[in-house]
Amino acid sequence: MPRLPALHGLRVLDLTRVLAGPWCTQNLADLGADVIKIEHPGRGDDTRGWGPPYLRDGQGEDTSEAAYYLSMNRNKRSVALDFTTESGRALVREMAASCDILVENYKVGGLAKYGLDYESLRALNPRLIYCSITGFGQDGPYAARPGYDFMIQGMGGLMSITGERDDLPGGGPQKAGVAVVDVMTGMYATVAILAAVLERQRSGEGQQLDIALLDCEVAMLANQPLNYLTSGQAPRRAGNAHQNVVPYQVFAASDGHLIVAVGNDSQYRAYCEAIGRAELGTDARFATNSQRIVNRDALIPELEAVMRTRPRDTWLAALAEAGVPSGPINDIAQVFADPHVVHRGLARTLAHPLAGTAPTVASPLRLSATPVEYRKAPPLLGEDTDAVLAEWLGIDGAGVARLREEGTLR
């Protein structure tokens, strides 16, 4: 017998915009939660206008929906509501009283003046799980500051280890090619929310979750903070090389580039045999990874000279046969043409009221019994206002019309 989606029955009030918060709430929506996105009636989520590119209609004309917005608002419903008005605040408070989870990314204390802070809403709904996403957290010397992905990548150390070495052409700090701090913050927030849902089953009580971009950025550096904390030496940029594993980097072939990711000593020996330099696999200077790190400057030029002698795809075939991890450097178009990506169904389409269909990238969350459902394209601004107010609050058409006349709703 088919099972309901994993988070079926959970109600989520989404007071977020841009990326970190919407990324979190899209995860919850993908897993079956009913996510209601509360948006300003006039402008909606900021990212609706972050184009071009925009979704195009059947005549090839731009619609109002930016690709950026489409990337993180699937499976949600949109309510266009102005909670700076008294009646708007009352509606949000009433919705919060009956929902399970609220996610917001306003500045610290920003919702208190509307009576939409955690303490105010907990008084109405002690079971509420209230997730606050900010740049620097709810306390500390930077708590009141705005925090954005780019600046956090710099402040949290990521840019100090990203980019080419300072002593090589093009050296210097570099941000990641996508807002990885926002994305990882959204993922950490999702984990925290699901943990709080499980804990609530035991205690019957909700709680506030304090998720900060800076905290998440420092945590996601993984081994690099420990490289510093154990040695006292701050890691530096290494370009496309790895500080702790050799060889684990980009090599130039005769017609392009490829990645070789040797993970252990047996793979290293297999790699040396595959490139016709078996003696480098048994050389005492390079036999173990620790020795290869110490003697990196002697080893890498030897490998680079060999790798330049043959085409990229020839090397990739030889290394695959030898069981050595390797791969090409694809652009995004090549990614979606890759046969494995096609097989996994990572590019999908959803019905869309303005364009007929809209593209989306599949969720990586694969559950065998309760799979992600692609129910709904990212909503138009306010398209679900009437339905949600009827379902959640029992407000009929006349009541909605009055709220529109007052300016509370779009």
C-alpha cells in the first residue's frame, strides 16, 4: 500500500526570502510538508526580480519569474499578505497558532514589533518550532549586523582557502561559484527542524532554532579548521590541489584538463602504473601519502609532464580501467548532457501557469518508500491566498474581499 510523503501533515509558515531560508523550506516542501510562503503583496520575494534570465512564455517572452526564484520555491503555496497592517499581523498570528513550523530570516528582533517573534507566538502555540536564520545568530557582538553569503565566505575563512596560490598567476582570494554558505545554512536548518520535530514527539513542546550563516560556514569547512586547530598553522589557498592528499588535483592533458583524485596509497600505485610511471609508485619519497605531501614539489612536476602527453579522454579511459578516481571538468550544459545525470533524472519540468512548463532540478533526497513528489512549480505571487485562508483560517470569499479592500491582501 502506498505511503504518504514523509512530512505529510506538517504545516510550515515560511517568512523567508532570497536563498538560505527558501532553500530550507523547499526541502520541507519536497518531503511533503504544506509550506505557505508569506510574501509582500507588492513585490514578493526579492529574488522574483533577480533576472535575467527569466522564465519565458510560449511566445518566447520573459515572464515575471526569475530563474533564481524558480530554483528554491518548488512545492510551496504563496500568500500575498502585508503583516505591517494590524489585520495582516492578526492573520499571520492566527496561522502560526495552528502550524507546526515557522521559518524566518529577518534581522534579530525584526519581527518583535509585529508580535511575530518566538516568545509572542509560543504563547499562542507552545508546540511551535520557530527557526530563525540570520547572518550572525541571535546573540554576540555581530548579532545586529546584516550578513550575506559573499561577506560570510570572506569572514568565515572560505575565501582564504579558495583560489589559486598567491605565488602563481591568478592567485588571490576567490568566492565559490554558487552561494554555498546560504545553501549549507538552509541544509543545516532543515536538519535542525527535523530534529526538533522528532524531539517534540517526546516532549510535546516546540523550541526556537538559532541558525547563523557564520556558524554554518565555519562548520562546513570540515577538515580545514582542524588543520589549523591541530597544527597552529592556518591553511592557505592551494588552487586545485588538496592540502592533505597528493595527488588530488587538476592536471592539464594535451587537449584540456581533468581531475585526478587519488584517495589512498594503492590507488596511487595504480595511477602510476596507468600513466606508465610505475617506478614513482614505489619510490621511497612518494610511497605513502604523508611522504607525498612532504615531497609534493618533487612529485607533481613529474606527473604533470606525463599528463600533458595524451588527450584528456584517453587518460580518463585508462584511469577508469585502472580504478583510479578521475573525471572531466564540465560546464553546466555538459552536466545536463551527461548520460548519468540524464539517467538520474536531475532535470525535470513542472506545469506552470505563465509558461506552460518550468524547469526544475530534482531534489537529491531519495527515499525508497516516500519519495519526493514534484507537485507544484514555484507559485506566482499570491496565487494561493484565497485557498490557504479558506483552508487554514476558514475565511470565506466575502472575508477575503474585505481584506483586499483594506489593503491587507493583494
